[in-house]
Amino acid sequence: MTASATNTQPLRIAIAGASGRMGRMLIEAVQNAPDAVLAGALDVPSSPALGLDATAFLGVNSGVTITSDLHAGLNGAQYLIDFTRPEGTIAHLRVCRELGVKLIVGTTGFSDEQKAEINEAARSIGIVVSPNMAVGVNVVFKLLAQAAKALKEGYDIEIIETHHRHKVDAPSGTALKMGEVVAEAVGRDLKECAVYGREGVTGERDPSTIGFATIRGGDVVGDHTVLFAGIGERIEITHKSSSRVTYAQGSLRAARFLAGQPHGLFSMDDVLGLN
């Protein structure tokens, strides 16, 4: 149930990476949401946007200034939406825990130690973590689990992902999550069966492996395909993002979900009721 539906005050949301592509999309989504208000905007100390109004790019003034001071940027916020990088997110996490700000994390590439710190912080604050906040992608995760269980014998599994030229990590967090979902469904450990690159004389394909192929170029928002290749047929489950707005809307759904959660670590499955 949304904040507006219960006649409560709007959700006070801060955005990390406020001057980036995703940050601006999130700010615009908050501005347009009837049950939310922009309460803070964070960026790195080197950002040329520091000191500017966070919604200046929309041609309006919000009264919220972009800052690198985490305490100042989160003062008065109830939620922080963070699609930045692991080191930045962990720094934000520590201040959120100190101030009691709930956290929605779309950042990918965390180390095991960083994941453990997130788990520990969730004992104090509500946190939603997902490598992809798009509603459709999370439905695809469920479809993949069903397909993998039915196709675990006699089908080779390959994951192909394409993103824009500016993406810094590979494979994408979404592709890795797809691999984890498929591996769990077929009773494998992704760390042991994943193949991330092929070159030269590789020999015949090991049927127990899950392959990954990464493509980078242009302005592709994000395309993901899981291929189940058998003898005489192929099954492909594909999700294509044409706009980052899907990630922003999913993030707002996560914030609304956390309104009723004092603490705990959650996924988009919890947010969307897919568990």
C-alpha cells in the first residue's frame, strides 16, 4: 500500500549519484511520484554538480542542493536509493545505519565482505538489494528457475548480456543473478561451473558449465538472454530494457515496501510478492 493510499506523509527519499544518468532518472521519478518527495541528493566530491539544485536539469527548483556531505545530504531523509559503486554504497550504508535511513540498493559487484556488512546493517535498518530493480526482470528470474528445472538434462545453458559502452563491470549484476538462479535450480554452484570467456582451442563444451558472453557498445540500456540449447531445439528467455525508467519505478516500489519494514534484508521478490 502506498503512502498516499494511507493518508500519511510523503516518502522522503534521497538519491545517490544525483548527477549521473541513473541518478537523474531516479530524481525525476521521485519528482513525479504523488507519494514521494526529494529529501536529499548525493554525489562524489569531484562532481561539477555540487552546489546545484538537484532538479535544475528538469527546469525546476526543488530546494535540494547536491552535496558530497553524507550527513547533510541524508539529514531529514527516510530512504536512500543508491545505484552507484560498491565502495560508495558501503560508505552510504554506514551513515544510513547511523541515521536510521532505509536503503534501496541497485549497485552491483559487491565483494563477500561487503555483502556481509550489508547483511549486518540490515539488523538495524530496512534494506532492499537487487542487481536489477525492473519489475519485468524479476519476473524473468522466476521464469528462469522454472525453465531450468525442466531443462537441466540435455540442454546447454548460456547467458548473453549487452550494455552501453560506459558500463564498468562485466558480466552485469543481472547476468550473474540469472546465472545464480539457474545454477540453484539445477543443483550447481555457479562459482564452480561458470565460464566467463572462451578463446583458442577450448575443447568440447562441458555440459555442466554455464557460459557467459558480454557485449559492450553504444547506448544499450540493458539486454539479457538466457539460452537453453538442446538437440533439435533452443529456448531463449530474453528481457530488454529500453529505458532506465523501469529501474526507477521498481526502486520506488521498493521504498514503499520498506515503509512497513523496520529492519531486515529484502529482495525484489519480497517487494513484488513473488516468494
